[in-house]
Amino acid sequence: EPEVTQTPSHQVTQMGQEVILRCVPISNHLYFYWYRQILGQKVEFLVSFYNNEISEKSEIFDDQFSVERPDGSNFTLKIRSTKLEDSAMYFCASSAWDTQYFGPGTRLTVL
Amino acid sequence: DQQVKQNSPSLSVQEGRISILNCDYTNSMFDYFLWYKKYPAEGPTFLISISSIKDKNEDGRFTVFLNKSAKHLSLHIVPSQPGDSAVYFCAAGAPSGSARQLTFGSGTQLTVLP
């Protein structure tokens, strides 16, 4: 069964450093998403992406964040200058239409 | 932001009995609802969904009920199995230009006792 994959599973970085989280969505899906879950809190929407551009973004997705689909298979989330409060699980999801399928997540730890 | 609420943080059920997980929402623009199951250190796994034009959707042991007038949905698992023990999230989506964003509830930890 096709699935969303994410790398790395765990990323540790120093505050102020740039990180890139990678995702490979399900191959025939057209819509791509990033969500995050801070420990003990809800899963929160960050951004959606369709037709090579951002479709929607939340208030969390400020100028420090960017997304890219650099080739036909990868979908990346970049955080330019990480802050302590960016520590969270980051989930990538993809959908053909309404139902979103999630990857296993990347745990980002900012020290 | 409390647009989607799961008021029970935990639920314990005996194996073989019915599990009923509840979810309430406030945004009347939501027209698509999903239930996800999540194990620790894994991503949410899609279980079942329902569109607002329906009031019930069934898939094997899982049934989702939607009461639009009450802005309430529930997930029934019958019979419950120990492997069902996990955190269950409800999520809701509203129509948008292209891709939908989902709003999640806070989750209910289901424990199925053998």
C-alpha cells in the first residue's frame, strides 16, 4: 500500500540554524501539506501546496518557513533560523482529494 | 482555537464491547470529517471519513455518525480489540480554493482491556 515517507525521523539542531525536513508524498497525489504537533498539544496545520504553489498557510507559517517541491517526488519544509519553540513533531501529508494521508513524522529538537 | 473539541481525554473499554468516541465542532463551514488513529512516535493513520451530506458511514468494525444540527460526530468501534488501543483524533475540513486544511481535536486515548 502506498505511503507517505519522511526523513529524517529525528533532527537535532542548534537555535538559529537552518533545517530542511523532507517528505515523499504518495505518487499520484496532487495536494501536499505540513502539520506540526508540539508535545502535549494538538496537531496544527502549517501549509498546503497545490500546483507548485502555496494554497493556504496558517499564522504559524511565517517568513522563517518555506516549502518547495524541488522535483517530481520530494516535498520539503525549510525553517531558516530555528527557534526553541520550533521543537515539535512535523508531519507531512498528501491527498488526491479530501482524505489526507500522513507520514510518520520528523521529530525536530532545537537546542 | 477550539473549533474541534474532544472532551474525553481517555476512555477504557473491555475487549469485545463497543467503544464510542465523541467529537464536537463549532464551525458550520466544516463539511468533511475524518477520524485518525495514532500510536506514539508515529503519524496519524486514516480510519474513516464522512461528508456532511451523509449522517453515517461504515467500514468494517468502524462506523462514524454525524449529527449536523448538534455539530457532533462519533466513532463507534465494534467489537473493540486490544490492538485498537491508541489515541484517536477527529479532524474537520472546510471548503477552500484548492487544498483543504484540517482542524484537529485534542485526541482521546482509547485503552481496550483484554
